[in-house]
Amino acid sequence: MPEQTFDKQRELAAINDLYQRWRKAWLSFPDTTSMLTLYDKDFDGMLYQSEENPSGLTTYKDVVDYWHNAHNLLATVTDWTEMTKSVSFLAPTAAIIWAEIMTELTTTVMSEKISGKMRCSIGVRKGANGWAIVHYHESRQLLAAQDKAGKWSFFVDLTIK
């Protein structure tokens, strides 16, 4: 069997396709089926860290349970605009996508929309079925301000509309 050579441009195009399907899945919420097809369900070592969960989800089953219950907190995602993105290959079959994204969403617990910039790192690997997500981490910028007395306050960079 001949050894396949690494075609960086072809693999980058495939990763970008996965990223666009990931973005579309967010904007199609609550269609969780689309989102779950993007994950490598056979990867032992899954990590999914959403901003609202205090700890990461470490199995594909945890990710499935999370997405099947996400509608209890998240109602809709109306904006998921990429501000910046990069892809770094760790190996021919592993890469990290890093993106800053402007989001706007509606929750089930607030009538107002929440918008703001979110940072995401997405670990992907190429398996028998192509590129799939094995790691996802999202966070918002924690901002700090010091008052006149020298006391620090912290807040998250988001807007409630």
C-alpha cells in the first residue's frame, strides 16, 4: 500500500469545511443532531468545556447528554460571526482551530439577548471518517477594573440587550 503524502491545502480545506458545519450547527440550534455528527464518538479522551459548565465533559456520552439537554438553557443562537480564525497542524492527522467569534443568543432564563465575543479552541483529528472534533473549549474575556479605593472588580465582556 503506497504511503499517502500530507497535502496541507487539502487538509486545511477539509478542516475549514468541518468548522463551517460547526458554525452552521450553532446557528441551527436546537438541531442537536447536526452538532453531534461533528464529534469523533470513538475518541477516548474527549474534552468539551462550555462557558457555563464548571468542569469539562470527558466522554462522548457526556457531550451527547449535554446537547440533548442544552435546550433547557439555550433557546436560539442568532449570531455566530467569526472575527478571526487560525488553524495549526500538530501532526498530519491532528490540528487546533482557534477562533474569536461574536455571538448573540437567547436563553430560556432571560428575556434579553446576550451578545459578546467568545474565544474558542477546537481540537480536531482525522480518523477513518475524516476530520472530527475531539476537544472544544469556549470562554469569554474576563475584564478587570480597579476603583478609586484600589478594590478590583471583574466582569465578563458581554452585552445584555
